[in-house]
Amino acid sequence: MNTQSKSEAYASAGVDITAGYRAVELMKKHIASTVTDGVCSSVGGFGGLFELDLEGITKPVLVSGTDGVGTKLKLAFLMDKHDTVGIDCVAMCVNDIICCGAKPLFFLDYIACGKNVPEKIADIVKGVCDGCVQSGAALIGGETAEMPGFYPIDEYDLAGYCTGVVDKSKIIDNSTMKEGDVIIALPSSGVHSNGFSLVRKVFDVENADIKSPCDELGGKSIGETLLTPTKIYVKPVLALLEKVTVKGISHITGGGFYENIPRSIPDGLGAKINKSAVKILPIFDLIAKVGEISERDMFNTFNMGVGMSIVVPSEQVETALQVLKDNGEDAYVIGEIVKSDEKVIL
């Protein structure tokens, strides 16, 4: 740790340089858990280095994604729990690039805070590292910015960036999608990281008791349930791509079914969803009830229990379901592709 760099003048303005050094020391053990064969640098330099292993890849295409956690962070502040939002940050990035068929290689994070409390920053980065391990990506760098006067002293923002690689010939292409193809759902773990501006309004989280057990949520509190980290689908999907023909993947984020499912479907076709087949999680029933939100608005805002949808040929459905089951996913069929100018039929 750097013991020479210390500025009393900067500290008087609210920025403690030495706190940043202490945070890095605390997070190193977590970062070490994410190291993969391609990592060529250690944390603390001016750039993260990663060596590409292109064995078996004829025409490599790099795929990148970036995102944040959004106002779900407000729940972390209220619950004073900071070791899972990093998983959300990684998930929002890697779940996007896997929709192209890309294997995540590395990740970088950015944390901006009102005051650098090393233990809190280390907790945040622990979550990032947990997400990286779940997705097989290496955390090769990041940035912590202490910004007093810009962020409240107890608050922070968190965003991230990932890069993956896919062989050009294996990029998921929906051009062969046709009527009769089947839509498979991968269950979500909860609200994930979308729609929290509405969630916070519905439950009035800043003023309500969100820490007490809730019968509708099986005894879990509203706060605990809402902080459940976003599920990462990388490894099950990569396994699936090796066994079946995948014609389209949608990561169900903000905008729910109506916005995200059409993103993987070509013109002239639509997704006919069997609404009764969707395994809606209790948290969504509670949100709809308390907020008096219409069913359409619920499906147009939240994942409703479906974190990802995958389109496969009808003759490969059973194989796909078995592969996903073997990789820990309780996947199930929620619909089919039909000829339609209406992109989602619910």
C-alpha cells in the first residue's frame, strides 16, 4: 500500500486518498478469485491487460456491454447491505452480451461515492467479484471516485463494463427463426435490477417498514426480497449453445416482455406467450396488488419471473430443456413464434 501519497489539503476538501489505498488492499483477495488464464496485469495500474486465447475461433468478434444497477441501490442504502449489488452490475452486462452468443472475458467496474469508506467499497467489489466468478469473467480493473458534494456522504453509484468474444460464424442470428419455433423461459431470481423507481414508489421504501417479515413473501422482508441479486445466465446458455440451435435470446430487463422479447425476433414474426404458463413470482403479485398496477403494465415493466427467453426449433425443445436442467436451470416453455405484425401476443 502506498504510504507516501497523502494530501492534507485534499482531505480538508473531503477526499481521503489513503482511503482509496486501503479499499484496494481490502478488495484484492476478492479480485484474486476472478483471475483467469488471460489476465496479464494486477489491479492498481493504469489499464487492465488481457491476452486473448483464440484457439478454436476462426474469426473472433469482440462483444461489449455496459450498465449500472440503477435505483435498486437505494434499497442497499436503506438495508445497509452492499455485498450483492455488484452481482447485479455484472449480471446486467454479461446477460446482455450472452444474447449474442459471446463468452464474457473480462469486467471493469466504476464506483462513485460521497465518502470512501474502505470496508463498504470492499463489500461492493466483493459482489462484483462474485458476479465475475459466476460468469467466468475476470475483474481486471476499475475505478473508485470520491466525490463529496456531488453524492450524499452515505451513497454511491455503481456501473460496469464487460467484453466477451464469439466466433463470427456462431453469432446468434435470428434470420432462420420461423413460425412454430418454441420460446423457452429461464426463471428470474426476482425483480433483478429493473423497474425500481416504480417499486420504490409502490412500497414507499424510504418511509415504510421494509425489514420485517412479510407473509406474502414467505416470511422474507420486502427489503431482503428486493435486494435478491440478478441471476446470471452465462454458463447455462453457453452449455446450451453447444448442444442445440439457438435462434434468438432476449434478456428481460426494463420494459419487460413487450420491449425485450421483440428485440430478438425478425419482422413478420411475433411471440405468442402462454400467459398462464408464466411462473409469476410472489413479489410481482405483491407489487401489482399494493400499487394497483394493471397486468399489462406489469408485463411492460418487470420480468415477471422470466429473466431470459430463448427461441429454439420445436424438434430440439426437449434436448434444450434437459441441457438447461443439467446446468441448474428450471427452464420451461412459455410460447411459440407465430406469423404476426404484433411482436408480443399475451
